[in-house]
Amino acid sequence: MSSTKLQTAIDKFLAEKRESFMGYAETTEDDLKDLRYIVDLLIKEKCEADPDGDYPIQVIVNDTKNYEPFSFRPVPRLIDDITTKKDLDHIEEKHIFNLEQAMSRFQSFRREKRFFENIH
């Protein structure tokens, strides 16, 4: 892969500035598609894929104007030969945090849903 391909994609992505007018700047599906492509190129430029074709870095591009922002934290993998009690507790805490965040978001959604159902 060439850095020229990456630079061309970056230049194309940045060619049109998106400005904010008292809220989120406008984004298009093409903006998101182009950004995902750039991130994919960056990862492929940096890292070699494993035998299955997977890369060691995962990035999710989220349009927070139209979708809820992510409210979770990555959870470390269990590695048999180096996982300690402290590591297990840390992993458990991350899972609990993620569940609490998901439940909090869901409860907020349910309140909003009831509100909208009552006014319609």
C-alpha cells in the first residue's frame, strides 16, 4: 500500500470543510464512508494482518449527530498464562461499568419513549 493512496484519501476527506452553526456540523454518509476508508488504510499501512486476514486494531466511526455516542469501555482479553486476580477484578469492573452505562442509556430511552407516547 502506498502513502500516496492514503494522502489522496485524506486530501479528499478534508477538501470540504464542515462548519457548526450552534450545533453539530453537518456530516454526510460519504464523509463517514471516506473516514472509515482512511482509518482502514492507516491500520493496513501500520500493521500486517493475521493468517485469517484480521488486523490487531479496531476502530468504529460513529455519527453522533444521528446515533447515540458510545458509552462503553474496551474490556481486556483474558490471557491464561498472565491473568492475575487483580487482572480478573479489573476486567470484571470494566464489564460492570459497561452494563451500568447500557442500563442507564436504556432507562433514559424508556423515559423518553413514555413521554413521546403520552403526547402522541
